[in-house]
Amino acid sequence: MKITTNYAQTGENGKEKTYSVWGDARWLKTPVSTLEDTFVIGNNCTFDDRVTDVGNVTQVFKCNDCGLKTYRVRSVRGSVAQDEDLTLEYGSGVPELHFTQLAAPTCDHCGSRKMEFDEYSAWMRYGIITDESSQICAAYGYKTWGVGGISVGIDMNGTPNFSAAIVGNVVTYAARTVTIHF
């Protein structure tokens, strides 16, 4: 898993600065099985609800018969999902991108059902407000077994942590924490 975390200042109002934060989680080797996945960018700032939160999940499949790729891109903007299983939830106080992995589709080019994963990634962006140096950290969790969804917590340093809502196992990957110097 390769995870990146980035930010850019978008404004300033007195002692406060606003930033856009975004992150990308890209599987280097696609997992064999997941029940649910969650991608989040934690922070120790104030969430800026004036900025529209956006996220997407991209899965690319390669056809074993014709060799061409079939793309499936799902996206969500605020509370409006283009796909019912891709949602932004706010239980931890920041946007959390929750979704399930798609099964291999029929090839868009030749109609073959002999498809395999080629690429798999998640991306999201939202806004924050801060009046001091702050930290952001992107993290990805996927449930391998269990009941209930994935719960997300953010510690005081802005680092996300994941757990099964009822019972289960959640595997977690986290990027290094990025400091926004004020």
C-alpha cells in the first residue's frame, strides 16, 4: 500500500488559515479479500464544513483474453454518492470514505468474464481551519472478517485508528504524519 498526504493553503482570515487536505491510497498488490474498506485523513485541526468533501475509488481490471483494461470509477461529493456503496461518514469528526471492493466485471471490450485486478486506489479531499502548526495523516483500513462496519477514531495528534464496529479484524495502513507549519 502506498499512501500520500498533501495540503495547500486556500485562505487566511485574521489569525486563522484555511487549507485543502487530500490523500491517495494505492494498492501495490490487491488484497485477496475485503468485506469493507475505509480511507480517512485525520487531523488535529477544525473541520471546515464550508468546503465540499469529495472522494473516489478507482478499480481497473485487465482482461485475460483481449489484454485490454476495464475501468470502474465511483465517486461521492458531500452526501451525494454516484454509487450507493460509496459513502462519506463523519463519526470521527472528519470525512471517512467507506466502500466495498467491486467484483471483477465483464470486459468492456470483448465481453470476457476472465478478468483480474490491475489497479485499485482511493482518493479524497476536504477542508480544515487552523491557527497554529497542525498535523494531518492519511490512513486506510480494511475488514477481513467480522460483523458491523468499520469504526474510525482520531487521536489528539491527528492519527486515525480503525476497529470493527461490533466484532472482527481490521487491517490498517497509515502514511507518515505531515506537519502543516503555521
